[in-house]
Amino acid sequence: MGIFVLLVVMYVIVSMKAQILQTEAQSKRIKIRIAYHAIEWRTEIKKMAGIWYHRPQKLWSVPNTAENLMQLKIIFRDQYDIVKSDGRKVQPKFEMTPEISARVQSMHSKLILSGKRASTVKAYQMHTLRFFKHFEKHNIGQLTKEQIEQYIYMLKMEYKIGDSSQNVIINAIKFYLEKVLGLPREKYDLTRPKKALVLPDILSESDCYKLINALDNIKHRSILHLMYSAGLRRGEITKLRITDIRSDEMMISVKSAKGKKDRTTVLSETTLSLLRVYVQKEKPSYWLFEGQDGSQYSASSIAKLFRKAAAKANVAEWATPHTLRHSFATHLLQANVNLRFIQSCLGHASPETTQIYTHVANINNHIVRSPLDRYLDKMAKE
């Protein structure tokens, strides 16, 4: 009887299916959960580009592309289930009617003429597309504030959208109503969620140093050095020209950054020395970092090399390329650099945006000491 039970248990374990966690189109990664004993599956998925293991969640993830999803289905054959990662419903897909298509096109034209970024255009179109479908039988221009807020309430209750998504949806709807239809701004003062104070995650100085020096490839190492030593975003790295490295002034020119603003930031002496070796070896022609065809290096490639460096340096799994920018600002603040200078380097329009780093710095420096430790120190001296 005992052997029979054991065989049944073994059969259940072996036949356990893989789980592909359902993601929306805008999600950056596909998450996969497989049993520990599934050695053959694990071996196959580890060969996929951009694979990453999330130890706290005990699952794997790959970049969210149609090719990767198809490859996962081939690897797991029929032994997989597609499940929702957090119990949320996924909003249904639908075909556009000619009327909805015309609305989307008119909004697209206005977005392009307004100079919106490609990511903003894509997000606004996606959210207004669903908005148009929901009010398909209504005159959009005659909707009341209450009707629109009821729609957003439905999204929060039924599809569990977060505060960030709610704000983007409101921005998209207001853009269409006010910029495309020309309706008065005051008419649609829609209720927004209270803005949360989210502290940025940072790495220690030693972890940053290990990470940016983890890779042997000089181009990759130069990119990581620039991200930490100058506080640059991924997109800003890809747009750097050779002439933007102003070695005579020890500055870096950042052109058309977020908000379409130019700025300058600090150029590290160590990074400059590394860049000189890189340029002499790789000989880029116009862009500081080129792709295989001489075009701009891609932001997705930077994300991949960052993950590789983080794994090799054995630093925090939660870190992202933007963590280096957060760490740059926090470490400057801990070194008593003026907040206004940090704001200028980061390109923040408002000092309140930069002020967030003071919350992290105050916790991580040695000025603030726990009252418990102070009391124990006092007791030890008596």
C-alpha cells in the first residue's frame, strides 16, 4: 500500500504542468513557474535570451515578445496552463469599428503634432481605444464627468487597475476630450488617486562599483560606468553622440532628454579614461554607442547587459538600470553635494522631484542613530 501511494505521488509530481502567467500587451516580461524537478524544461528555458530567475517569487521570466511566448509553448508542448498572476481579469480584445478607428486616428494625429513621446502615444491610444469601445453607443463629446468616473470606477473594481494606470487613463481621456474635441478643461476635473510616496531603491557604493565593472566587454562596461557616474537614463545613453562628451569641461551634454529638455551632467575622470580606450578600440562614427548596423544602440540591449552584470556581480536581483541613476543621486547627497546641483544633473524640472532622495539618504547615513543604540551606548559607559 505504501509503495502504491508513493507511485501515485510520483506520478502527480512528474505530470505537473508548467504555468505561464498571463500578461497584458504592455507588460515587459512573461513570467513562468515550473516545478523544481523539471530539469529538462529548466535547461531549455535557460537558453532563452533575457531569461532571469526571480528567487523570492520562485519563478522565471523572459522579455514579453510573441516569439518568446511561442518558444515557451513549444518547450512545454501541451504540459502548461496559462494562469492569471494576481487574480486580475484581463480586459477583452475587440475589433475596431470604422467610427472607433477614425477617433483613434484623429487622436494619433494630435498626439504626434503635440510632440508626445512614442511610449505616450502608444499608451494613450490603447486606453482611449477601450474607452471608445465602452461608450460605443454614446456621443463622446456629450459624456458627463459622472459617466467617465463611473467608467474608471468599473476599471478599478473589475480589472483592479493601479493608481499609476488610473492616472494614465485619465490623462489619455482628457487629452482626447480637450485637445481633439476642444472641450473646456474645467468640465472634466476627474478624481485622481492620492500620489504615493515611493522611495527609490538604491545600491551601496561598493555594489555599484562591482556591478559596473562586472563585464569584460569594454562597450558594455562603458555604458554601465556612464549610467552610474553621470546619472543617465537608458534612453539618454542611446542618444549620446561622441561630441556630447565634453572632456575639456569635464561635462556631458544630454540632448532631448525626458520632457524634451537639454542639460549637462558631470563627467567622471575614471569614466573618461575608459571611454577613450573604448573609442580607440571600437571607433564609433557618430553615436557614442552603435548597434550592429551603425544605428543607435537599443535600450533593450542595455537592459540585457545590465541583468548580465548584476548576475555576475551577485548584487540585488531587484535592481534595474534606473537603480544606478537613483544610486548616483543618493550617493551625491550623502556626500553633502548641494541638492540644486543634483537636480541639475538629473534634469528634474522641480526640486520636489529631487527631494525624494533626502528620505533615502537620511536613513542610510550615520547622522540618524536609533534611540535604542544610543541608550545602550549610554548604559555601557555607566
